[in-house]
Amino acid sequence: MEYRYIFGPVPSRRLGISLGVDLIPPKTCSYNCIYCESGKTTNLTVERREYVPLNDVLKELDGILKTHPRLDFVTYSGSGEPTLYSRISEVTRFVKENYPEYKTALLTNGSLFHDEKVRRDCLDIDVVIPSLDCAGETEFKKVDRPHHSLSAAVVNEGIAKFRTEYTGQIWLEIFIVPGINDTDEEIGRINAEIAKIRPDKIQLNTLDRPGAVDWIRPADDIRMQEIAGKLRHDNIEIAGKPATRSSNKAYSGDISDVILRTVRRRPCTLDDIVKITGLHMNEVNKYLGVLVAEGKITEARGERGVFYRSAE
Ligand code: SF4
């Protein structure tokens, strides 16, 4: 069976062994984040639709889950914003009713939680990981470059409202872009939002792969520790370096070999590797991070985007 909407299991630094479910065609999103690993948003929208046929998604999920793979999570993630998928609750219901042994997780930018229907559609998901990159409107527009109908105030209020209705775990992700959302003023505003959202955990992240723009740089380890010290929460995790993923149980030496063989033939962009190997963009991204960290491949920005080449 050829899979179009399911990928992995992938080694996820946050979710262990994660089976990805991609409900949105690339690159459809309500944001166009400067740090996005999936490249520029080509369809910037807040319109919810059945972007891919539900029956095909369920058929693929059934095909994999009936083999009883070892998984920590079935995760809605992929090349866009999963809550834009209007039938997401039916996917969760399918997993709960047919494979109750598996937990579900949602990676979301949280931008649509101001919509009551979206909040209702996500209530049965076990772990929700929304982003809260910025609380100031100027910072929000610079980092997340949202659809014109969205503001930081509306988005963050929506996430806080979701907290009051949802009984599962919320792990709030904050992506640090040095010079924009790490000022004392902005951290103060973010702290005010954290107090309203009351997440179970905060995951602090910074760039580990080239983003959608070339000027963005990661925050170094010391800066990340400093910021963690300023955030008011007692459960803050700083995202690990990609190389640690190679010890993850889901890490596949076969997949990293396929990617290495591909870039050994000629330098490739992420899109090239996806086309040549048939692997999912998110899956390729996870392995590229490890291979770069291990010094097996190098990355450099060229005319068509970031190119990966063998370092051997
Ligand atoms: S990082 Fe997430 S929210 Fe931001 S543009 Fe990429 S897919 Fe959309």
C-alpha cells in the first residue's frame, strides 16, 4: 500500500515514536513563519475544508494500525496547519473507536482556537501542542507572518479558552527568534499569556534547521537557559539537539542511508529529496537534522533554497 497521508513512524524529540498524519496539502497554513522548515506558505488561509479525502486517510491509518506498530503517538502534523482540516475530529474518533491503545497528539499553531467549532473538534485529542511565539502584535507579525484576519490577542485568547474546556495535556511551544521575541518586554507579555493558558509543560525551541528566511539565527544554549529562567512556569523543557534523535527507538538507519545516497549523487534541496525518495517532507526534515548534526552532510543556501550535499 502506498501512503500519501501517513508518514513514519518518525523519531520525534517531543513525542518519542510518532506516526505522522498529514491532513493538509503543502504548503497550506494560517501562518507563514520565518522559521518554518517546510518552506514558504503558498496558500495563506483560515478556511477550514476537507483538504484531502477523509476515507483515504482512514483507509491508510487502518492499514498501518492493524499491524499493531509500536508507537507513542499518532500525531497530526505535516506540511501545514492541521486544524484547517474540517474533519479532524472524525480521524480522532476513528482511532479512539478502533485502536484505543494508541494516543493522539496535535501539533498546531493554535491560531484557530478562537473558533468554537475548532475547539470542540480537538477535545478528544490526548496531547495538544500549540505554539505561542509572541504576545506583542509587532513581534507576532514579524515571526509568524499570519493571515490578515489574525492578531496575537485573538490567537492567544483562543488558546486560553481552549484550556478552560479541554481536560487533556497542553504542552505550549515557544519558538525563540533572537532579537525579536526574547526582549524582557516581550517575555513579560508572554508570561502574562502563560498565566492564562496554564499549560502542563512549556517546550522552548529555537532554529535547528534553515527556516523560510535566511537571516534567522538560533539562540545559543546559554541564551535559551536565560530565557527559560525568565519564563514563569515550573515545567520548562529546552528542545534537544537533533543528534540526540539518532538514539530514538524509531530512528531508521535505512532512511538515513537513502538520504545520504541521494545527496551523494548531487546536491539537493528538501523538495528534491522528497521527490526522489518518496519520503514525507517532515520525515526527511527529521533525518536531515541528525545528518547535519553528525557532520555527514552540509547545508548551504542557494538560488532554489537550501541545498544539502554529502560531506564525505
Ligand atoms: S511553522 Fe507551522 S505554523 Fe508556521 S508556517 Fe510552518 S506549518 Fe505553519
